[in-house]
Amino acid sequence: MSSDVSSAPGSGAATIIAAGTTLKGDISSNGDIRIDGHLQGNIQCQAKVVIGSNGSVEGDISGQQADIMGKVSGTIKVKELLQLKGGSNVNGNLYAGKLQIEPSANFNGQCHMTTASNGQVNEVAASKKEKEAAKELQKA
């Protein structure tokens, strides 16, 4: 059974999907969201989204900021800083104002950087594997 979960306007409270929990449906929140379980659906957040190391999301994520430590299959759109932490696994396109990828993170998709002043998107890179292949070519 699918459902939509929404926080009250202006509540600013944090929403946590704990480890061992599976949720099917979309989440909309004005406060922070942390996923340590499994979500099959989209996240629309007006604050920070955190996907814990055991967390996974099959769907799109939209928010102000995001820290990804677990698995995401879908598009991630963040207005400010998007961090892909060590051990994270992201399959999908990224849209962010600022992007930080740790060396042991795995990212497959396209990366688009937005500028804060005009909100326009500039394509930056395709995939981490393509970056690694480019480095190897430079060495040769």
C-alpha cells in the first residue's frame, strides 16, 4: 500500500525512517529528513536530506542540502551543498549548487552544477568512471 507522508507547514521537525523500516510512497517535509531504512518513493524537502549508511532510496530527492552515505537510485536535486560520503552508491543524475564527492563514493550519472545567482544549470561531468578514464589518458 502506497502513501504520501507530509509534515505540517512550518513545523520544522525532523523526519526519521529508522533502520529496518520500509516505506512505499512520497515524503514531503519542511524540516530535515533522515533515511536509515528503505524508501520506495520520492523525497521533497525544504531543508536537509540525509541518507544513512544503511539507508536506501529508490526515487528522486529534492532539497536544500543533502548528505548521502547509503544507496540512491534516482535524480538528486539540491540547491546548496550535496555531499556523497565514503561508501555511498548513487545511480542517477545530480543537480547541485556545490558538490563534494569523497574518494570511496560511487557515482554513475550526469552532474549538473547550478549557479546561485541565476539558477541556471551547467553540465560539469558525466560519471566518475569517465573521469578516471580521462586521468589515465592524461598519464599516457
